[in-house]
Amino acid sequence: MYQLIYIVFCATFLTCTQSLNNGLGKTPQMGWNSWNHFGCNINEELIKSTISVITTSGLAAAGYKYVNLDDCWAGYRDSEGYIHPDNKSFPNGLTPLADYAHQLGLHFGVYSDAGTNTCAGRPGSLNYEHQDASSYASWGVDYLKYDNCYDTGIPPQTRYPKMRDALNATGRPIYFSMCEWGVNNPATWAPDVGNSWRTTGDISDSWQSMTSRIDLNDQWWSYAAPGGWNDPDMLEVGNGGMTNTEYVSHFSLWAISKAPLLIGCDITKMTAETLAILTAPEVIAINQDPLGKQGHKVATSVLSSQGQANAIISQCQTGKQSQQWKLKSDKSIVNQLTGTCLEIYDCETQDGTIIQVFPCHVSDHNSCAQSTNQQWNVNSDGTITSVMDNKCLDVYDFEGPGVESWTCNGGSNQNWTFRSDGTLYSAVGRCMDLEADLEVWAGELQGGSYAVLLFNRSPSLANITANWSDIGLPSNTAGVVRDLWKRQDIGTYSGSFTSVVESHGVVFVKITPK
């Protein structure tokens, strides 16, 4: 039985804080969401057929339970302020769809926004939290994704708890999925507010976008726990913008990171390959492990001499080529190891956009922003600003390791020096470097086993080694290594495990100490 619970911490001066405890999210949510594939092109027929296919395709049996409408279902508010679905797209309202989902053993979700409007311009829930929550509960809604557009300048730490309290006040267990985009570091405050919180901007169906989302998410790994999860956005598996190998990597990274597994493709037309990825039982079991410890990056090395890699800061090391940079006459900054150019990812202009290296194309004026995202001004005040938007190279939160673009503010984390040895030295005390393209991710599981992911970002086949010392196992421990995608034991190893990993691919294993 669901019970409304408020955990109240009262200190001196009668200051109290209400905390979320709705009994939901003990493992990351699994389901389907309409946005990535359909955007605003949703209607009653589509949602009903999706509910049906989830049950008949084997997705429900694999653990996918939520069927979630994203933006554009809402139509208008009536004279009393109550929200109503779009009459054309959902002529019978949402209750019949929720009822149909429940009849088939599924849950039903909707979307709103902690602002005056949704991101697509439909009515938002700001100042209507209790009315909207009451409507959702009366319709049989089990899940709310809550976006962050049109916020009127009110901090999310003020806006999101209001909806938490409104949902709890209904007496109905409604999963609260916060879509704050990570702009105010929600991992540090959202565990008391939501069941999951977006740590990134929106994902798109590309290798660069997918890897950048999981990198941003990874820095918050220690904040995830049963009841509250870091969310790098929904799955793109099956939408066609990546290879099958890359989709396997995408799904594996989300699984080990205890990220929500929310399908974003048209499941009524998915291929057998897509279904096989989405229903891989031993991979899903890692995501749903009841211990709830988020796996994270534990070891890296650099292989690539070409292609894309994120810029980071690391301890300065004499002679390390990946830390050596050259400012050229065309205003590009070139890494001496890879010969690639420092750039703002995808010409994005919002604060916090990732800085990476990418094959130089400064002379290509057909690229985004006419390639000015690869051009930089090195200024006398120590700042390095983009020719594209005049934003500063910035060390994330003064600690890194990420390097991002940010509005110039005079902070020491925006101060850089080109030194005589070719290093680009940050005033926070470390040097600009490249994030490695050969990675080991690991996370502890219930019972003492470990999930271990060997991830190859490079354009070439590579051997990757997971050392027990990086994973957290004593070096003399013998462990049975099991391939989670092939669903077969590989053998017993001590101290380390090495495997060949294809370009943009993974080897995903479970290591169980003997």
C-alpha cells in the first residue's frame, strides 16, 4: 500500500525541509518516451499502439513498464485554471490511455514544465502545481517528466520542490523525473526532490552527442542511489543515426551508469537488432541491480592520433604530448599528439558546452558557424575566447576535469598561460589535456561482483585491460569473467583481464570473485 511520507528535518528557528520519499525509483526507471522519435507528432492512436507493442514484443517482459507522453499533449487551461489535453490529438482525453496501460500491467506518464509554458509553447505548470498534480492523479498518471523552459528567472531549487509537494499531496505514487538539464548541478540538491534528474542538455542521435551526454553524467556518479538517479537523457537506440555497434555501446554505458532506460524509437517499426539490444537480459540486470551503485570511469589511456576527444585538465607532466598545444596563425589551437583542433562542440552557444578536439577544418566555411568554433583569441588578460561567440575557455567548477565554454566572468578558472614547453596551463594548477579514448568503467554489484565495461572511443581496434586495482578488487583475487552480451563465461582471471575491443565498441563483463 502506498503511504504518503514526508521526512521532515527541523532545526533551530523552526527551519524545516521536506524530502521526497514516495517509494518509487528503487531501481532506474524503464519505459518508453515519445520525444526523441516523434517530437510533437503524437496522438491517441500512436500511444495506444505503442502500449500494445510494449506488451506483445517482449519489452514489458524485459522490464519496460512506463509509457510516457512528452511535450505537446496539453491543449489549454479552462477558466478555472485546469489543464486539458489537446482535443485534436487526444479527443477522448488521457484517462482511457492510462486505463489501457494499467490493464496490460504498464504505467502511464505525462510531461509538463516548471515554467509558464512548455518548451514547445504549451501551457506550463508554474503556479498551477497543485491543480495539475490533482488532474494527473485523477487521470491515473504514474509518472511526470518536468522540464525547465520559460522559468521567469525563478531558481529551479524553488520551482521543482513545489511540484514534488503537489504530487505527494495527491496520495498517488507518481514518479517525479526532473528535466532541469543539469544547469544548476541538480545531483547536489535533487535527491530530496525527484526520483531522477537530468544531468545534461538534450541528447541527439549521434555518436558525439551520446558520448558527450554520458561524460557529463559521469562526474556525478557518487550521488546516485536507490530512489534517485542521474539521467543523461533518453535512449536513441533504433533511431538510425548510429551504427549497431555504437548503439550497443550506448545501451551498455547507460546500463552500467544506472541511467534511466527510456526507449526513444518507434517500437512499432523497430528491427530485430534493435529489439535484441533493448532486451539484453544480463545487461539490463546490471542497470537494475538492487545495490544501486552507479558504475563510473575508473581508468583511461590515449590511443587515437585522429578524431574526436574531449579536452580536460590533468596534472602537468613534462614531455606528455597530449598536453602540448600550438597556437597557429589561423587562430586554431592544435594538439601536438593528435594534430586536431580545439573546438566548441557542435557550435553550441549555451554556457557549459563541452570543449573537444576534432579534425581541423578552419578553412571550411560550410561547417557550422563557418568553422569559427575552432578559432580562438588569446588575450592579454589571460583569457582565451572563442571567435564564434566570445565565450571563455573555462575549467568546470574550478576543479574539472572537464573544460567548457562559459560567459567570461574574471574567474581564475578562465585564466590560461601558454608556457614555453608547449603546455596550456590553467590558473587552477593543471594543464590542458585530452581525455583518453580507451576506457575502463566499473561498478560494484550486490553480492560482491563487479560490472566492468571496456570502452573503445578510438577509430581503431584496440586491446583494453581492466586491472583489478582500478576496479576495487585485491590483485591476487581470482574472478570468473562473464560476457554479458554473449551470455557466456570467458574464464577465470587474476589481477587483470584484457580483451580486444572494436572501434566505438564495448566488451561488457561481470567479474565474480571465487
